[in-house]
Amino acid sequence: MGLLNRIHLKSDSEIESIKKSSLLVGKTLGEVAKLMRPGVPLFYIDQVAEDYIRANGGLPSCKGYRPYAGMPPFPSTLCLSVNSTVVHGIPNDYVLQEGDIVTADCVACLNGWHGDFAYTFEIGTVSEEKHLLVRRTYEALHHALDFAKVGNTIFDISQAVESYVKPFRYGVVKVLSGHGIGRSMHEKPDVPNFVPRTREERRWYKDEVIRPGMVFCIEPMIGMGTGEVLDDEAHWPVVMADRRPAAHFEHQVAINSQGKTEILSTYQYIEEALGINHK
């Protein structure tokens, strides 16, 4: 297996370092949650997040990130994706409106280790169908977490997401996936939200047995419509082709040396700021 395809297994002490980075992300998103209301511009939310990360000894991992040559570097700290933008939305002067849904995806680097997770917010009062999309995507994530166990495979997680949202006739975004994480923001394994069935899909994604030392992100990206996205690699935002709303939640998990699964990320600070609890 080539170096680029190798899964980098982590020690328990390395997992603890990643957990500290993830905690910084959680606290940053707690600050972001306080701003998720009508009338607030996206660029201001992004600046608050960057200031918080830097004030607490971290670096914004996304800012300046370029996954491959020819792709423009990402210009901001947060990915703020509104309504039909599913991921990688660039904060700009757009002002949040009543009824929007917006995903804040945050990655922070602390002492050389990356923390990464996301949360979709409802702005004011949203439509019933948007509310259900957000709630069910959140539930799909937590359903999938139950399958992140030693002896299962990555595709068991994929199946859990896909089977949860299928009865609602939602579309799973297939060209994007969860991923391993550690010293690099994106590592192996890829964690798709569907079970690859075609030869082409199996070329993109490989099944892996879950084992001690793995650290990865599970992140359902679910569209209200088909799940197809606009194919435009020259620009960062990933937009649903049918322009219907999409939701995205993400958690970061680790398997320690004893084979125990730990959720490294937390929504505690977000939900305290919002005054809600999904559980």
C-alpha cells in the first residue's frame, strides 16, 4: 500500500492530543452558535471564529488550505454553507435571513493535531421540511456512531447513514465523504455515507476493518432532493444541483488501544448556547 493510502494509526497519547484540538473546535462553534440569528453577516461569524481559535493557541486549518494544485486556497477559517450549499461555503457579506439553514464546519490545529466537526443551524423559524431535514441528518449521524466499533467495517457506518435517510427519500451526496484525521486534516480512511456498489464507486472508496488507533470523521451530507451536486472543481462551494436545501453534521471518533470507541468532538457548547438538547 502506498504512503498516500496508508491509515495512520494513533497511540492513546496522540488521541488525547487530537481530543484537545477537537475541544477547541467545540468551544469555537459554541461562540459561533451565539451569532446564528437573522441579520448577522457571514464574514463577521468567520472573524469571531478565527479570533477565538488564535486567542486559544490554535491555528485555523482551513485558511489557505489547497487540496491539490490548481485549486484556489480556501480563504477563510470556517466553511459556512447556507441552504443549497452543502459544504465548503465561503463566508462573505451575505446576511443571515429568517428561515435559512447554515452549516458551520470548523477545523483547528493545536500543537500539530487537527480537530474537525460540523453542525447545521436553523436561523429563526424555518420551514417544517427544512427542520425535518436538519433533525434527520443529525439523527443519521448518531445512528452511524453506533457502528463505529472494532470488528465492524467502514461500510457498516456507510450503510447506517444510507439506510437511515432512505425512507425519507433524501439524497446522499456521494462525491464527498468523511475521512481520517490527525497530523493532516484529511487522511485515510475515507468514510462515505453510502455503500459503494458500482465499479466506479468502489474505485473511489475502499472498505476497511475498524481497528485500534483509527481516528476518523463521520459526516452525513444529505440533500432534500437528489443528492447530486454541481460539478465545478474551479470553485470551493459545493452546491446541490437541484438547488434544494442540504444539511451536514460531523463528529470525530477514535478507537483507543483497548478497542474502545470515543467521540472526541462535542456539541455541548453549541447546544448550551442555543438552549437546546437533541437527546
